[in-house]
Amino acid sequence: MPQAQTMTLDEKLAIGCKAAELEKAGDKEGAMRLMKTTPIPPYIAKVIKEKAGAEYLAGWNLSEAEAEFGAGWLDR
């Protein structure tokens, strides 16, 4: 099984800045699509799952949460 590639903080910040530019330009959907490519920190993903449900996390990058909690954690 290939190991998930981690994203550096600089890469995450670059995506956030680009998403902010898109939103400022009026492309809210494009900004959201871009933000969903940034891994959600495991502790935040866990809280979102508990408070909003696993369905809310559909489409988000959960690679860091899967690395910490194991594959299939969202369904448990």
C-alpha cells in the first residue's frame, strides 16, 4: 500500500491564499473546491464528524485523519 504524501505548511498556505484570491474575485465555488484539497487536521476532522456527521466531510481531503485514525475511520 503506498504511503500518503504529506503536504507542507507552505503548500497549505499557498492553497489558502489562492482560495482567498478566488473568493475575493467572486468565485466562491472555486475557492471551496480548492480548499477541499488541503488536508483537514485529524483533530478538526474528528470534531466535524462528531458534530456535523460524516456526510459533511464528503469531498474533503482526509489523508491526515486517515493516517492517524486508520482507513475507514469515517465509517466507524
